Amino acid sequence: FPSQTRTGSCHLSKIPKIVNSKPEPIMTPASGVYDACKSTIPVNTTNSDTAVQEQILQCIASSNANSIDTFFLIYASSLVFFMQAGFAMLCAGSVQKKNVQNTMLKNLLDACGAALSFYAVGFAFAFGGSYEEENAGKTTFIGTSYFFLVGMDDVMFWMFQFAFAATSATIVAGTLAERCQMTAYLCYSLVLTGFVYPVVVHSVWSPQGFLSSNRDDPLWGCGFIDFAGSTVVHFTGGLTALVATYLLGPRRGRFYDFRGRLLDTPNPMPGHSAALQMLGAFVLWFGWYGFNTGSAISITGPDQNKIISIAAVNTTLAAASSCFSALAANYIIAERRTGEGEFSLKAAMNGCLSGLVAITGGCAVVEPWAAVIIGLFAGLIYLFSSSALIRLCIDDAVDAVPVHMSNGAFGSIAVGLFGSPTRLELAYGHSNHVGLLYSGDGILLGAQFCGVLFVLGWVTLLMFPFFCILNYFGWFRSDVLNEIAGLDASYHGARHVDVDGVDMELVAQLRSQPKNSRNRFSRSSAEPNLSTTNLDSSDVSM
Amino acid sequence: MTSNSVYEACKSALSISDTSKLSLQEAVDRQEQLLECTVSSNADSINSFFLIFASALVFFMQAGFAMLCAGCVQKKNIQNTMLKNLLDVCGAALGFYTVGYAFAYGGSYGESTGSNKTFIGTSNFFLAGVDDVMFWVFQFAFSASCATIVAGTLAERCQMTAYVMYSIVLTGFVYPVVVHSIWSPQGFLSAHASSPLWGSGFVDFAGSTVVHFTGGFTALIAAYMLGPRRGRFYDDRGKLLITPNPMPGHSSALQVLGVFILWFGWYGFNVGSAVSITGPGQPYVMSLAAVNTTLSPASACLSAIIVNYFLAERKTGEGEFSLKASINGCLSGLVAITGPCAVVEPWAAIIIGLLAGPIYLLSSEALVRFRIDDAVDAIPVHMFNGIFGSIAVAFLASPSRLELVYGHSDHAGLFYSGDGTLLAAQVCGLLFVLAWVAALMTPFFLLLNKLGWFRTDAITEITGLDQSYHGAANLDADDHSLGPKPISPFQRTIAGPNVRVSVLDNSNSDHGSRFNVRTSTLDDSGPPADGA
């Protein structure tokens, strides 16, 4: 009978003790735990043998714990998966109507691509061999077994990790909306979830990772602490989004007019449905309860319930306070600028998501009051970095870079400030170095910086050349006519639906052009021959 | 009771107060009883919680179906479609409470029934005598899913009364008999029976056949009788269009929302079908079901979109990434993996998914060729992939997984054992469901049609059902350009009372297309449709 010992002291290291856990089908499925455990005991022993009693008890306890933990992971994985719907709705509401189909398809495809590539290689790179006995204590840069889930028995852990990988990939979808080619996006999502993201996961979460705080001898005695992935998931995704959008350039008409002159005030290009955006934000918040609490992996074991409860509470408080701070700060800024304050839905909603991202890393290791403080800062950081991006003329259709990158980094740094000794002890089993505010000891803060810098270097090193290559081949950016006509009409054969405000004659003309006029093999900045089209007459309201 | 009271409650139930007077053997026996009591009490709690979780997720799939339908219909029919989605879940709750559950599982788990094979359950009407009512909620959510599959197919042209009657009949009688045959321990096809058919029984873990094929096939019968939407295949004079009008839905965002909600709910659907999570093998069964539920739709989505891209490229010279193909591909993968999810390995789930995508594309194309109109492509997704999922079990079911789930693996998948018995059982089960559903639903829909309760009349359909039936004033109905022809003010005046005709008056209306639904046109005496 398989016993998965989950000792419940430290994050992740208690997951699959995979050794010798081949299920032995010894019972009919419906039979009770007690009978099943009793039937594993040889018949000729007597009840009064206390050793037998103890064996039965152990069997029951571990069987029940295994059931509860599996259930907990099923719950958490499905909630995290549901965040895909949240991202999709957020993007759908934030784009113009003529690009909805394209954006939706990207959101769907990156979940699907993530599933296949994380199944094939991603999980192996991230956790391959991490829980084998013979690898204990080693430091490796990348995992090397469990390709195609071969030899992996606790497949539910794969499922949970897949949902995380898909989340990391889908962060980029919104940023690149309305101007990126489908092939490029599919390639990117396979590369990110198949290789770039898994290496980050291995370094930070696997017991063999050099930054991991789950090791026996973590870096500087504390390791890089990222409970649910402020850095691993959100900073990775957000930084990739930044690199990609920098190379992709802004949407046409966002910062420059049609003759390439800088606009006095950037065109905000508002999305077509605030209701869908809000739905997306709420779905994300809902899913985050799976994301943050589920990261404890196991709910059985002493004190696990405390870790999970504090994670849920902090998730709530940070999001709420961040929403208020972003809204209030934005109101005051608007009042100073225009003389009249405005309650901006965009600021409130993205503030809320910023708080969620910022608390992700520290959700189980900070006290509720610290979560409120983290949230308050997260809202301001969002506003600041969002306007900085606009100054730099970097276009982000859903503000994913300020939300996920800036606040992902901030969330990890905040652990270095607010990490509480008792909470760290509970979650990781060691509290040699705690937050700066508790101990005045900057070692944890140093480790946190070190972790963020590693991810920064790794992601930039891989993704920058990758997007450069895509760009060089002309696979990255859609051409100017497609963008103006709307990607739905250009790529997805959309007719009248979702594309109002677009001159359909222009689209028809575009579609009737010979195929080689699509600049597949030239640089994306190459302008098509404008004289063949009636751009002036269709004056595209940009 | 407080949260730590399991131990105390068990102790008092066993009336153990003073153990000092007992002999050692008696004390040990008492200890053992106490242990058994606490263990089973905890296991009950965990299992109930698990079923609550799974039922809630499966119920949430109603929202998914509703959003999918909402996105797929024209704006003028949204209220009608939403109301159908809401009513069929309400109808299913009452139909399944009163008689459905009794027909499906009545007496199945009693002591008296033993291993007799029965065709239909005969006790527990109105849940009388059922202790484990959580199992009812779970099964109700399944029956509601089965009923709601049809809503999308019939959208934009079906009367409300017909739809409500259909949903009660399906969940009250047709579906429960299928469930009894396949899932009840007394069912003649059941793999849970003590002596299953041919030693293997019909293996359908979460309902590729029971839920999806039943629903999808009902949708096919209904869509065939109801005829296509006006303007889909024929123009207003009844001439065949050269290319069918695709009649695209009004919101792709809502469609994708629907798909993600469905996928999310499917984790309850497939995983919850193990019903109990305690017991040593159960966590493995469920984990595998969850993983397969992820891999199959992912690969089906990719295969559908890629195949569709190449088909479009060959047809028009330019490939297109079709959102419709990808979302329906995704759902096809989910349907196809529903039956095998706990009995195939992950690699097999990917193979099933890869095939499910093209099967969807092929059958969707075939339906268009046969001019059967399906507003949301529910028939290709649920019927054809429901069949495929059950057949796939016969090829790919792994012996060790079968053993874990059903406790017997005499006949495993053809690829493992080279033994065709399981394949025969699967085909046999499919044929039974096919015959049973056809035998009941065909006469039922024919009757509705004969009475004129089935299809809305022409003017109502053109105006949009929201305005005609639900008093929608321009909200949600502002875009007539999406319909086949806008109705002119002149037509509206002539049609007068018929536009607002009530459901029951409809049988007296001359505009209905009851007797010749498949080729009927607008009434010749009416004014020609204004092309404006």
C-alpha cells in the first residue's frame, strides 16, 4: 500500500515521496478505509498484537491524509486553471472589438500549448528527479527525468504545476494584444512553458535548486523565499511581456500618428467592455485562492492548516488595500492634474490585481497587517510603473507589465522586509534570517534580491534573442493593414461580428491582395504599399 | 457538535465509559470498534465534502453552457436562449427529484436487491428513503448537463413550451434508464455489476455515452425535426444557398468564457465520478482523471485548429486560425476523454485528444452537408465525440487502471490484450443507447411538431424571439443586420398580432412551419421581404 509521507514542515519538500508508491489494487474501490487497511494485515496475527494495531492505524492515517491532500490539490488546481478564464475575460474587455477573437484564441492556445509542452518536457526540467532519494542534497540547475510523465506517480502534482505554468504564459497574451501574429505567440508559449519557466521553478522551488529555501542547506541559510510565485510565475511572465512588447513596438496610433509623429497625449485606446474586465478581475481573485493556498501542496500535517489559512487571509487583505490605494492615489493625481478627481475603474481593477501579485510571494510568511502594507504599496507601484511605461512609449494593452513584473519583484522584496519569524518557521522549518523589520538582519533581503536578479538575467538572456529572431524572420508583428483592419478579419475570417468600426471594404481589398504582400519574410516595420489601399478615405479614427 | 467531537461521539455511541473492568481482549475489541467508528465518520465527511465540491463544479457547467450559447446566437435571441438554459436546469431538478433518480438508482444500493439485473429502478421516488442525498445532487448535476446540451442546438427557433417539456421528459425518464443500465450495479450493461456483461461490462467512467451521447443524439433528432434556422441553408424563397450562411454568434468573448467555465467544471465532472475519495486506490484514480482531463482537450484544441488551418488553406489558398474550431475542438477533447479518463494513461489521453479534433471538424462538415442546423455545434462535439470516447476505451484501456477503478480487468483494451470483448461490450452499449433514445425521442418530438408546439412561426423567428416572447424592447435586439433579412415597418404592420402571438395561440397561426418543416418558407400570402 502506497504511503506518501507528507511530514508537513516545509513547502514543497513534502510532496511526492515517489519511491515505491505503485498502487497495489488490493481492494474493491468502494470498500472503506478501515477494511482496506485491515486486509493488508496477514490473517494469522491476532488483534491483541499492538504492533499490528499500530500498523493499521498508520495505514489509516496515511491513506486518509493522501485522500485529503489529493482532494486539496484537485481543488487548488482547478481554481488556478480557472484563472485562465479570468485572464481571457480581462483581455477580452481590454481590447478593441475588432481584435476580440484573436485575443481569445491566444488565451485558449497558450493554455493548450502549456499543457502539452509542460507534459512533454517542462515538468521534467522543473522537478525531474527532485524527490528521488539519491538526489537528496545535490544541487542541480535543471531536472533530467520524468519526461512525458514517465515514472511519475503523483500526477496530481503535475496538474497543479501545469496550471501555474499556464498562468505564467498567459500573462503575456494581454500585453501583446492587437498586433502580434498567432504563430509567434504559439512559439513563445511553447518555449516559455517548456524551458524558460521550468528552469526558474527548478532553481527556486525544487529541493535541488540553488536558490531554493526547501533545501537542506539553503543559500545563506535562508534561501530565496517565494511561497506561491511572485517571482517564479509573475515576474517571469511580466518580464517576458516587457521584453516582447519592447521589441514588438506600440500599437499603431497609440503613441504616434499615421505619419510617425509623436502624439501630444497618447491615445488611451480603451477596451470595449468594462463588464468583461471586471468579470476577469473577479475570476482572477477567486482563482488566486487556489493559487496561494494551494502552494502549500499538502493540507494534512500539523500546522498546515495555519499556513493555508494565513495565505487565504493575506490574499484577501492585500488585494483590498491595494485596490483602495491605487484608486485614491489616482484620484488625487487626477485632481492635481486636471482640477477634477476621477474614480478610475482601470486603476482600481489593476490595483487589485497588483495587490494579489505582490502578496503571492509572501502570503504564508507575513502577518495580516504586513499584507495590508504590502497592498498599499502595490497600488502605488502599479500607478507609478504604468505611467513610466507610457513615458517610455512602451505599449501594454492590459497593463500586465506594471501589474505582474513590477509588483512581482516588489512582492519578493517585501518578503525580505516583512517575513515573520514564526510564519517562516511554520512554512519552511527554518527562520535563521527573517525580515529586516523584525531582526534588522539584511541577509534574507539580500537573498531575495539575488533571486529576483537571477530570474531577471535568465529570462532576458533567453527571451530577448528569441523575440529578436522571431522579429528578424517577420513572424512577430502583424502587418500594418491587418492591424488596422483588425486581426479578427485578417486572420480568423470574422465577418460582421465583433468588428464594428472597421471599414469592411478595406478588409475585402486586403484579402484580395496577392498573398505575398503579407510581409512574412521581411522586417515587420516594412510598410506595405499604401498607394494600393484607400487608407486616407477610410480614415481609421486613430 | 464542535469540530473535535468525532472521537467523543464515537465513544458515546459505543457506550465506552469505564474500560478498567474489561478483560484485555474486550478492551482491544472496543478500541478497534472505536477506531472503525472514527475512521468511517471522517471518511464520510471527506467524501461528502468531495461530492459537494464536485457537484458544485458540475453545476457551474450550466453557466458555461449558457455563456457558450449566449455567445453563439444572434443578439435578438439572447433572452430566449438564456431562459432555456435556466429553465432546463430547474426542470431537471424537479424531474430528477420526483422520478428521475428513482428510475436511475432506485433500490440500487439496498441490501435486498442483490445482484439481480433490472431495467429500471422502482423505489426512492421523491427521494423517499434516500439517506445519502449528496449523491442525488451530484447525479442531478449530470442530468442537467445532459439536458442542456440540446439548448444550444435548438437555439433561435424553438418554442419555450416544447423545450421545457423536452427537458422534463429527458431528465425524468429517458436519461435515468440509460444511467440505470450503465452505472447502477443492477444495470445489464454495468461494469459495476457483480457479474458484468461478458466479464467486462460497458466501461464509461464519467459519461461519454451516458451523458454526452444521450444529449447529443437527442439534439440531432430534435434538430432534424425542427429544421434549420431561416436563412441558414435556404433563402427566403426556399432556394438552396450556394454557401450556407454561417450565422456567426454575437460575442466570441462569451463563447470563450463558456469554454473555460466548462473546462473548469469538467474537473468536477470527471474527477467527481469516482464518487468517493477515501480508500487507498481512490486518490490515484482521481489524479489520473484530472490529468487526462487536461491533456486531452489541450491536444484536441491544437489538432482541430491545425487541421482546420490546412483545410482552409487548401480550400481558399489562405489558412485561417479559426476560433470556432479551437473552442469546439477543446470541448470535443473534453467529451471524448470523459468516458476513458480514469482508465487510460496520459499518453493515450493525448492520442484521444488528437483524434477528437478532426472528428469534430469532419462531423461538423457532414452536418452542414446534410443541412442539419446546429447553432453551437453541439452534435459534433457531444454526439460524435461521445461515441468516439466510448470506443476509445475499448482500444486504450489499461489493465492496471481498470483493475484499480472497477476491480476487474479480465478484458482490457485491444492494444494491450488483443482481446475484442471490451470493444464488443462498448459497441453494444452504444447501440443500446442509440436505440433507446431514438425509440423515445423521435415519437416525442414528432408529437410536439404535430401539435405545432415545436417550432416558432416565421415572423417571430425573423423578428427575434426576445421581442416576440419576452417583451424585449430593443435592448439586446438592436442588431437586425445579423439576421437573414431585417423586418420592414410595413411587414410589421401586416403581421400585426402574429408578431406578439402567445405560445399557445401559436397552434392556430398559419405562419408556423409544422408539417413541412424542412423546406417551408415564409407564407406566400405575406408581403415579400424588404431588402432594405
